[in-house]
Amino acid sequence: MFPVFVLMYQSLFPSLDEDTTRPLVFPIWLPKLDGYSTPIYEIFLILEINYCLIFLQTFCVYIYTLFHILLHFYYILHMIKLDLEAIFDDIDESVALLPHRDTRRIEVQKILNGRMKRVVTWHISVFKAVEAVSSIYGPPLAYQVMFTSIAICLIAIQITQVEYLHIILFYCCVLQMWIPCYLGTLLRLKAFGVGEACWNSGWHQTPLGRMIRQDIIIVLLRAQQPVTIKFPGLQSIQLETFSSIMTTSYSYFNMLRQYS
């Protein structure tokens, strides 16, 4: 927003030099019309400032909300991992050798089942929540993946033409794609970490593991499924996607520079 306010000041209070062209946030060209003469200049200045404000609000609301949602899922998976690491804590291992109808064994079985039920409930809730987020944020994310490379390329071309005010816009354009891709990678790795935590919980080193063996197998199988935002026509939102977008942008940039 800093360059927007600077340009507003320069535009509303131009210098006394008649040869000076009043600047716009984004240069324009109109056929058979001078886009920098009154009142055309003032109209486009207001439209471009409103565009910047709308972009700022969209960026703060959409990206910021998506950031917190994905981070929330990340910490739920982290809590599941901590629960699995402590699944057999404070339980006497000798209880597993007692008869199935023994009251002590039944009580321990209820405790272990309750702990596994909490893990499974949280794990399933993450998959359902990510599916809901995919249905809501899938279309705008697909739009981002499709057009961000073109936007980055065009902004970079403007920067090479000594339009240095576009540097801030360039960083915003890169950041709005990097945030969901980075969090998507964290979410995927943390989801696979749940399977590793389940495998390393010590179930094979204690006789208590036999009491919840089927539950552990179910969690291990489900943990092999990647937790990613999916949408028809949308590739996985992860850092590999971001790297592909930046590579494509650089290719477009070189092509336009050679054409120029």
C-alpha cells in the first residue's frame, strides 16, 4: 500500500512542470485517447486504487484464513502423534497376560480403546475437514495455480522496464502461492509422521500391543493416504507445485525478453 499512497500524493499534487506526466499505479494505453489527461486520468486512478484495495482485502482474508485452517490441521496431526507416542504410558504390562474376563484386563482394555478411539476420531476428522476445505478453496486454488505463473512473468517484465514499484506486487504474487504450497507440504509430511509415530509407539515391544493390534493396523493403513487439498484439474498443493510455477514463470519471462 505504500506505493499506492505515494502515487496518490504525486497524482493529486503534481509538480508545476508542464512536461511531467502524472503517474498511475499501472500504466495504461487507450486508442486515440490520452489516458493521462483530465478526467480520464482521475477515473483510472480511482479504479486502480480500488483494485489495489480489493486485492489487499482478498489477500488478507483468503490467504490468511487458509493459512490458519491448514495450520490448525497441522497441529491436530501433531497432537495425534503425541498421543500415539504415549499410548501405553502408565499401564501395567502384566495385565495383558491375565485372562480375558479378568476385571483388571477389562479396565485396561477400556483405557486403551478410549485412547485409540480419540486418535482415530481426530485422524478421521482431519481427512473430512481437508475434504471440506478442498471443496471450498479448490476453485480459487486451481485459479491460482493456472494463472500465477503468467502474473509473475508479466510483473517481472514490468520490473525490468524500470517499473520498480511492481517489486512489492511481485513479492505479494509469489507469497500468495508460496503460503498454501508450504503449508500443504507441512501437512503432508505431518500426516505421514502419524504413521511413523504409530509404528514407533512400541506396540511390538509390549504385550499390551496385542490388545489394540487391529486398531493400530487401521491407523497405519489410513496414515499411508496423503492429506492434501484435492480438486478436479488441480495438482497437489505442495512445494513441488510452487517450484513448477516459478520454473514456468521464468520460461515465459525469458521468452518475452527474447521477443522484446
